[in-house]
Amino acid sequence: MGFVEEREEVEIECIDALSTLQYIKYSTQSKDIVSFLYLIRKLLQNCNAYKNFYVSNNIQFQKNGTATVLDKLYISEENFFDKKEDNEVDEDVAWTMQEVLEEICQYLGLTAVADGDSVYFLDYDAIRHGRNSYYKYSVDDDSAPTLETISFSKTIKAEDYSESGATLSLDNVYNKVSVQADLYTFDSVLPDLFSNLQNITKDYDEQITIPQQTGFDTGMYGTFVKSKIGGDNSDNTNAIGVVVKPMEVKDPDIIVVKYYNSPAYRFFKYDSNGRDITDSVKGLNYTDTMFMCGATAAKFFVKRGKDFYLGNSNSEIFDNLLSFNDVNKIDFTNYIMFINPFGSTTPVSNHIPNSAITQYPFLETTMNDTALVFGGENSYIVISGSIMFHEFNYYPYPVSKYWLGNSGTMRAGEGYLLCKLKWNNLFWNGTKWTESESTF
Amino acid sequence: MIYSGSFADINNKVYKVTITTNSGNQTKTVTLGGKPFVTEMDSDDKVIYCPVKYQTATVSIITPDYNFDIYSPKA
């Protein structure tokens, strides 16, 4: 198991003490003829967990008898060792204590079940006929047993188990019931960010499709492609191919990108004056996102390539660049892109400072509030994911790792997401729903 | 170390899960996961008359620590 996240959900498997007998070999100083009582006591002492055991008194030597029988039944310990081959010792051929216990129970027609600090040797036929008398023995000493009446009945009602993965089956035998309660399994409270996306990629971008002269040393160029797979003629299948040279060095980043909206989420966008322009933005291209302040869903393919410039049009140059860099398949990765550029270049910077971020949400669900409320005591709601941060202004894509270096290190006060969870008029504060707003 | 966590059932009855290890008596509160405590009785056999019925439990905790002392046969 590897620890990846800051908090991990760890499952710890526990077994009952009876199960530990499978790891213990039967051993004895001398292979005597011993009573069943001695044998059971010895096995349960090795569990180191039980104080008492109860044995149904349905097994008798005489009709209508009530005497104890375990102390009157004897067996040789030799039975618990297989035949030894050459150079083998008792330990090599000894049964496990679990095997010994199961053999005893099979012979007596009993079923051993642990409950709390006791083990019950049940006779289902006796229970069925209303014989509920048991002899109670102590595990640790030889005190005389006492006769007790033990019974249990349960009427299974609807509130005894819940849906969400619970199974309840009842066979003809009355004890064949398995119930696994699975009460709080909200695997996902919010809708999938990347389901039912709507492509809003424009099919034009004047800045990147300007025909280049000879090669290019700065800036970028690009082209447009349309997917040939999926959708009908009315679907937007645009994708933009862009070649960018961050830091104006020789080798470029090769990018293919598509931009999306989602019916389940609102990706806010703001102009340089801080006005919400989300509804007026019907499409995006690469140049738009360079000067955008806000969020969008996007699919990116990014590869740092070797510089190669040959062709008579941007499309041809782009194709040749892909071929030169052995790119014959484009695999997209889903992103939610948050952009908050800074700087004083034209247009005027629209950077939202930390002090104002609560006034400019970037991402919000558009869910109907009529679903059931979740949460309550001991609820733990986790927002998980991975984040990539860089501070390269006007490079709105996940830059190839080559460029990140130390500049990609997230510093205190930067690159964090402020979130709040609201349901109707209530806010989640980490432990309960309140009317006061809380952020995380 | 004694690890202690609690969860509530559908009727808001609180159950406490305690894991005691051999590394001292200091108490630490842990947060239980989405399936905090699940018990299961061995039901591989199709007949009721199996000689021994074993039980297992799975405890789910959310933790930032390794808690190595839990992974012990004596915990």
C-alpha cells in the first residue's frame, strides 16, 4: 500500500480470536488420551480472548438425561498428528488447533460461534425444538459447570438494515442470514466534472493563425482541427493546435486543446473591470484564454518538442512538427483551468487579489437543491484531486514540466482553492450545517 | 496507544470503536471512514451445519499518520 494523499482512508482487517487457531499447531508433552472437555478448554485458552464457553446439553447418554458429556468423552491426542516421514518431528505433522476444533465440533454436531468473551457451541436441531439449556464452563479453570437457559429471537424489521449495498437473504434454515450494513456511502456528492461537457471551442483565432514568415523565434502559431470521430454534423468538434515557446527559447511546447462548458457547473469569467461576463462568453479560443480571468473546463494535450519549421501554411507546418516529434496520436487529459493573470501589459491587468477572491467565484455547481441532505455527526466530506500551478502569465495551458523548475513551486498564499459547501440556505462548517457561511 | 473513534447508526445511536495496541496507554482520537465498521460472519458454506463460524471486522479510518502499531497481531 502506498500513501499518496495527505490523508488516506485506511482499512484495518480484524479477525476473531477463534480464527487465530489456524496459526497455532497442536502440541502436547505426551500424547495422552484426554477428554473433550480438556481439549476444548486447551484450544480456547490458546485464543487468549475468552472467559467462558457454553455447550448445548442436547447430547446425552440417556434419554431425557441432563448430565454433562464432555468430561465423559475421550480421545487420543495421537489423532492430531499425521504420519511422520523420515527426519520429521511432531511439529511438522501436527494439525492446527483450528482443525482440531472443527473435528470436535463435527463429531458432536455442534457449531462454535464467538460472541463477546464467550464461545457458544450451538446445536441447531436442539434450538429448533426449543431445547435452550447450556452448560457454562470456565475457560481458565476446572470449576464445575452451571446449567443455564439461553435463547434469542429477532423479528427482522425494515429499519434493521438499509439500502445502498445492503443485502438480506433468508434461506429455509433460519440461521442463514447475512446482513452487511452500509449506511454512509456517499461516494460522490457532486456531479462528475467531466460528464456531458459541451465543446465551446471557436473555429477561429486571428492571433495564432496569422501566417508566419520564416520560422518563428517568439510568440506562437497554430491551426484548427476538427475531430472525425463522434458527434453529428451539428456538434462542435473543434480543437486548436498551438505551438508556443515559453521564455522564447528554441524548443516549443506542442499543444492541442478543446474548451468546454458543463450543464452541472458554472465556470465564471470576468472582464478587466471585474464584471461577470460568463453568460456573454459563448466560445473560447487560445487567445481568449490568454487574457481571460476565470475558469473553464478543457482537454489538453501538451508535449515539449524539438523545433522544426517546414511548410507553406500553418496546418502544414503543424503537421510536419508533429511528424518530426513522432506525435501520431493525441491523448487528451481533463483539466479545470483557473486563470488569474497579473501584470501591466495590454490589456489592463485584471488580476483578482487574494483579498477579493471571495467576491469572484470561479466554479459553482448548478445542482437542484431538492436532493436529500447529507452529513451529520461523524460525517467526513473530502474534496480531492490534484493541482498544477504555474505563474507564467499569458500561457494558459499546463506547461510542460521542463518550464516549471522552481517557478512551479507553490508558495504560501498562492495557488490554493477557497471552497464552500452550501445546501439550500445552509453551509457546511466541517461538522454540521449552519446558517453562517464557512469556507475551506 | 489506544485509538478511539465513534460513529452513529441510522437511529443516531453512537458506537465507539477502540483499538488498543502494545505501544502505551496514550489515547488518540481517530476519524472513521465512510464505512466505519463492518462485521462479517463466514458464510462460504451453503449449509448451516458448519463446525465453526468465524467472524471478521473491517475498520476504516481516515488518517494523516502511518499508525504502524495498529498492524500487529496483538492490537
